[in-house]
Amino acid sequence: MSWGIRSFNAVWHPCTQMRFHEDLPPIVIKEAKGVMLFDELGNSYIDAISSWWVNLFGHQNERIKNALIEQLNQLEHVMLAGFSHPPVIELSERLAAKTNHQLGHAFYASDGASATEIALKMSAHYWRNKGFSDKNQFLALSNSYHGETIGALGVTDIALFKDAYQDLIRISPLLPVPYSDNNDEIQRCLGFAQEYLEKHHQQLSSIIVEPLIQAAAGMLFYPKGYLEGLSRLAKKHQIHLIIDEIAMGFGRTGSFFAYQQTDVIPDFICLSKGITGGFLPLSAVLTTDDIFAAFYKNNLAQGFLHSHSYTGNPLACRAAIEVLNIFDEDNIIEKNHSRQPLFDQLLLPLINHNSVKSYRHMGMIWAFDIDTKKPQFSRECYRLGLKHGILVRPIGNQLYFMPPYTITEHEFGQLVHATLKVLNEVSL
């Protein structure tokens, strides 16, 4: 079947200037398997970004698919208000266990931005229930990204997403971030945070952070010591710490949750993306006994009155359970670690390319800054990537790989080889 531009415009695509598709129409994907995408014309592409960081175990994963079929034959959906079901109970208990039972309560939604909204609302409502209704302001980090709904944009620091909506947004103050291990720089940034918290802690509800890597800003790495210092300051001044693990959770940074590489114990964790292995929309906010207890009242208005119709959907929860099964039974974290030396060797030609600078790596994330003055580099790189059989989606001049964990050494080598072709052809 041939799809014209009118058919494409019937679908308004996210994060897209639709007019650009006059020159490069959207690729119609008919099938997918493992790390490969196959379009309607028979072309194939290595999915180097796990389709926006969600397909942890590749496309058409048999275990997750079979789990969904089994669940589909039992229960497709029931409202979670006044009812429950086995998948949501099991998933909640197992997510709690992944935090060593430090965050033992799960509240569900459908996407990452919704998880951000829930955590922010729950934090402010906690303080209101405790008698501190003035504590309703939020803090975020420079270059932060936490979603594109109105509340989430208030703690997001990417102008492209928020400038058009400035009049609608409740803007949060931003704290500086050190992007090196230089101790003086870390202490300078922590000193700024300490001074701000000392002055404003009576109005502050929470601070929200992406742990260790700020993904949407261009895979910006910052040191563990900074996150640990922020955590200490938040606890000292009675401010909640919200850890946004939406992109970095589920093993992406080399530990199950990124914050577990530090001594931090958050008050909230936001989860989504890889939670179902790319099969169905789901997000969750995990929180502590203390937070939960503040809402456990006889007064309905002191409950957390937030919902949507598909909250805790059984199919999505069952997919998430199978994701956890794969992690536990197949030792995914350890296997990913064991393959790092070979991946590092395969990457050497790319790292040494004359246009590549600021190479950085953590877990199953590889990022490179490309030395270019071309404003449309990311679009041209994307287009040439498709020509050479890879799906990459640079952020400005930052090129990165976040492939499914199932990628083989041969496929990884193909990805590197194709990327080198792209860099040799793209206008810098």
C-alpha cells in the first residue's frame, strides 16, 4: 500500500515539525525482531536507541509476548479503584524489593510525564497534610528534563519544549550542575544549593533530579558526589528528593536503578520507559512508608485523589513482571557488564574519528559530541543513518547509542561501522 503525505499528516507525530516530512516522510515499519526494524519496502534498520529507550530486550521478545497472551486470556482490564488484581500486586511487591523495601508503595500511571506530575503533587500534598501548606515550590537542575505536560515543564530546562508555553507554566528555580569530577566545581555547585535551601526551605516541597545522566539534554554525565551532596542537603532542610529514573532505570546505567550507585535513599522514584520492555505504556511512582502514612486518614480530602482510567492495567503490569523475571533469571546486569570490554574494543574506530570529542560511557549508554557547526546536523545524521541501515536520533550535536540489551557483538560492530559511514558523509 502506498502512503501519501496526506496519510502521514493524519497522524500528528510527537517532537516533530511535520513540514519536515515533506522531504523525508515517516518510515512505515511493518515488522520488528530483536534489534532490527523492517519497513514496508523491505529495508532494515538497527534500532540503536531502543525506540526511545523502551525496548530493553528487543522487539517481539517471546517471553514478554507469551506472558501477555496468557494474561489476555485471564483479565485485560479492571479499574483499580475499589478493585485489585494479581499482576499489580506482584509488580508492586517486586518493585519494592528492588529498592531493598525502602520505597514500598507504588502508584501507577501510563507515561513518564504523568509519573513526574504524580510525584510533584504527592510531595506538595504530603506537606499540606502535615500542616505545612506553604511548602509547595519545587527545585530542579539546570539542563533537566522531566516531561512535557504543564507541571513537568515547570521542572524542565530545555527551551525548545517549554518556551511556547511560558505563560502556562509555574517555573521552578534551577540549581547548577557540575559536569566533571573536579571537586572544587562540585563543592561550588553544592554551595549554591545549600545557600538557596537555607533561604527558601520553608517554601520548598521537593527537588527532582535525573540520576547521574541528564538524557534529553544530550546525555550529560555528572558525578555521584553531587547527587549524594544534594541528597544530604535535602534531608537536612526537610525537602523531598524525587529521583527520575524514567530513562536511567532498569539497568541502563549498569545498576538496576542509577541512584543505587550512590548512598542516596530517595523519597520518590519515577519509573517508565523500559518498565514493560517496550510492549505497553506504564509508569509508576515508588515512595516510602512515611509518605504513604501521611495520606492514610479518615478524611477523603487527605487521600491522594489522582487517577486515570487505565491505572495499573493488568496487561501492562504483567509485561513489567516478565521484564523483572528476565532481569532476575538471566542475570542481565552481570551479562551487560561482562560484554563491556568487547564493546569498548569495537568502538575504538568511532572514538578515534576526527569529528568525535567528549566520548562518555556508562552501562549500556555510549555518547559522543560531534565537532560540527552545522545547525541541522541531527536531522542530516538521522537521514544518513537510515540510508546506512541504523536508527539514531542525535540530540543537537550529541550522538548516542542506547540499544536493546540483546544486541549482539556482530550487530554492535555493524552499528559502529554504519555510524562511521554517516560521519564521513555528513556535512560538519
